[in-house]
Amino acid sequence: MAIKAIVAGAAGRMGRTIINLIFQNPQIDLVAAFEHPENPAVGKDVGEVVGLPKTGILVENSLEKVIEKGEVIIDFTFHKASLEHARINAKYGKAMVIGTTGFSKEELAEVHELAKKNFPLVQDYNMSMGVNLLVKLVELTAKVLSEGYDIEIIEAHHRMKRDAPSGTALKLANAIATVLGRSDKDFRFCREGIIGERKETEIGIQTIRGGDI
């Protein structure tokens, strides 16, 4: 029997991609999709929003209106929205897949605490096979090279991305920090002016935003 899925942020870049992938997968049924109330996609057929034939499923304006229809909520939206969705879902116990980036430490901790008590959760900043393989390679490299090398991460994303640095960059930085016994206090996000010599333990993370990367 196919899994009944609800997609948050149906009109967003990732939401549209996820919905298209769902319609290619016979093991998953899209039963509902929603957006924030001011989004112009609300009330439109999902197919019209994502470039598919009409589906008979309209984009709703809140999770509460559709949550009882599904078994899993797929959420690649905005950190504050994803946290609010997790709070709502705590009453219903639906499984959640959250790929949202931009969480503060406190927000992410709350999401995991809600899940621990109330619902199954898969949460990661990047779920692609390639990136997770890259994380393993970076961990191995850090173990082999250990100290004595300067670490700099330069990441680039499309101009519409709202958070910086990206979750993928942070995932790589955290993997390196764990191997080398460092922490996020060693992360350096920007440099300007006369800042002195680079600290040996620094993990530099720089950001590029432009075009449709």
C-alpha cells in the first residue's frame, strides 16, 4: 500500500520538485499539499502549481486543514515554519521528513525534542547520496591529515536561497569538527579588515549566492 504524503511549501523550489518526484513513485501517494495563507498558489490545483496535469488536489493554506489525511509530512520549507509544523504535528503523531536548513541550535533542539516524545522524524540538511558520501570522504580526510592543515569551505547556491551558510556547508564543517575535536566555536564565517593571523583551529566557511546555481 502506498504511503500517504503531505507536502509543505508546495509552491516552493523544493516543494515543486518533491511533488513531481512523488507522482513518479508508485509507492507514495500525494494526498495533500499546503502553503502559507498569503501564497498565490493557495486554492489552485497542485498540478497547475508544479507543471503537471490537474490532480484534483488543491493547495490548502495550513497544515491543520490536511494533517489527518496523511501518514507522513514532507517539509523542506523555512526554519520557523518547519518548527511550527513540528509543534502542530506533536498533537497528531504523523511521521515527518524535514530537510529545511537555517535552524538555530535552539530551534533544532526543540524539533528533536518534540519528535522524541511525539512522532517519527527524519531530519537532515542534505539527504542526497552524493553529499552524504562527500561527508564520509571529508571525515576520512580529516582523520588522515589531522592537524597542520588550514580548513576552508566555500559554498555556492542560487540567489533565492534564504539562509547562509547552507546546511550542507554546516554539515561538512560539523563532520570535520567532530573528527578533530573542535566545535562550532571554531567556525569563522567572514573576514574583514585587520583581523590578525588565522587561528590554527579555525574552520572557515564562506558563502556565494548568485544566479540559478
